[in-house]
Amino acid sequence: MVNPVARLLVVPLILISTMWSVAIWPFENVRLEEPACPRGVGHGFWDMRWIEDDSKEPADTEAQKLLRNPNFGATSDAAGDLKAGIVDGRLISTLQTISKEHSICVQTFKEGHRFLPGVEDGPTIPEGYGEAGGLPNTHYFGRATDIYWVDGEPVEGNGTDPAVLDVGRMLAKIPQGRRPNQIIGPPDWTKRLGYGFERGWITAQDQLRLHKDHLHIGYREKTGTSNTQ
Ligand SMILES: [Zn+2]
């Protein structure tokens, strides 16, 4: 015989579960987590812009495919740039290539990027950012991104971690005409990989010191690259 208390509970439980299913139904296409990003970083459930925009835009652009890739994570700013169509197609393709093998979390493309704390970014790199002041700011033109986490671990302190090194090797394998030519990472990462300018790496010491905690991947030119290997 069924326990009368249990019988009393069955109907309310069915009701509650049905109501909950209906309540979360509109969010079925929203990822509840950002698996490629650490907890608290990402453009997931609580970012209402993400939900609103989703219903208005076609879901088949390369940027949308990248956003749906569970191996790719992005902050709200970075996801917004992808959805706004300002990210260079070559860069999207490169991120798709890397995220076939590794989970990566991107902090910025254009929106929210700052070379110097409190200094608004513009078309050129501000004076005071190593020796690079005055050069074109590839972030500003949607041609660069900063990766702060690989396979769930921060880039900072993990420059010689096999996964972070493998991201570098995957970049090096991209055909030279499509490979980024502004690849900058932590000093130990750069030294261990041993790639140089001809493959798209920046090895200037001032820049390595400024990239101890992330991988910067960019395209210096609007079309084509200067890679010779
Ligand atoms: Zn950068």
C-alpha cells in the first residue's frame, strides 16, 4: 500500500516540475554555464543581452558557431563583439581551429580592452605601453583577441604547461597566409616554442613582459599577413 503522505506529495511534485519546465523553456538555447571559462567569467545565463539578441539574429554565422562551441568561452564584452560582427573572419577561424583541441576563454576583442588601466583604447597603442606606443591597435579594429585561460587553467604561471604550449604549436601549423602575425605570450612560453617573426611571433622583451598572463593573437594587416614561413 502506498504511504498516504507520499501520495499527498505526488501531485504537488508533478505540478511543480511541470511549472518549472514551462518556466525555463524559453531559455533552452542558453548555456547555463561557460565551461571554457572560470566560474564568474562568461556571457552565460545572467547576461540578458545575450538572451535578447539571440532571438533576433541568424544563428548560422561563423561567429555564432564559435559562440555555440562548448570549447570556446567569452566574456560578455567579447561575445558582444562577435555578435556585432566586428571580429575579423580570420581570427574567428583561428579560434575555431584552436578550440577543436583545447578549451579557451577569451577576455576581449575590442570592447573593454585597455592597454593602460583607465585609458580608453583608440586606433593606436598609447604611449607608455612598452615600446609599442603609436603602433596600430589591432584590438580596436577587431583583429586581435586575448586568451587568458586554456583548458580551465590560467595562462599566467602556466606558460610551459603542455596545453598552453600546444596552442602555440597549433597556431604555428596554420598556413602562413591565414596565420596571425601578432602572436605574443609569456616569456617562458615564447622561449620554449622558439618561433620567430617569420612565423608571426613577437619576441620583443618588453612585449613578453606585458603578456605574462595571456596570449595575444592578432592580425597586423587588414588583409594578408607578413608571415614568410
Ligand atoms: Zn591583446
